[in-house]
Amino acid sequence: MPFGLGPTELIVILLIVLLVFGAKRLPEIGASLGKGIREFKSSVSEIQADVARSTEPERREVPPSQARPSVAPPQASEPVRPAPPAEAAGPAPSSRPHAAEAPVPGDDDN
């Protein structure tokens, strides 16, 4: 049972509510309570829909005049040539002098 109340406790509570509000006002109270619950559920579902819309990635429709043309793949008649290996281009230039060009200490030929 809800809140740990047994059937006897619920009947006692309903009798007290009947005595306080009267038999004529109970349908009005029930109707207003139902409307409140209905409004609460609709506002909760509206908030959930807003959150779901805000977390989705934005999708914009692009007019055909602004759409980028698709790039066609290369034709079969155009052979694809691989890049030449790095050794064929020769050694990379170095900013340091080679051992043959480096001055040797104590050499007075210069």
C-alpha cells in the first residue's frame, strides 16, 4: 500500500475528507485534482520533448542553389601514379657540415 498505509487507515482518511468537505464538493475536488495531474503530465512531456530537441544535432536543409556539387571519382582511363620513393629524390640537404668539410683542430693548412 502507498506510504505504508493499510486499507483501514485509507478508509478512515476518506471518511474524514468526506466529513470536512461534504458530499457536494468531493466531485469538484476530484475534477480539479484530475485537471492538475493532467496539466502536470503534459508540461513534463513538453519539457522532455524540448530537451530531446536541444540535444539532437542540428539539421538544416540546404537549398539546391547553395548545395556543393559532388566530386566525381577519377575515371578508369586516368592511371593513378604512386609517389616516387624518398631515396630517388636524393639525400635531404643538411645544415651541418659533412665530416670532410669540418675543420680539424690543429690543422694549419687553411
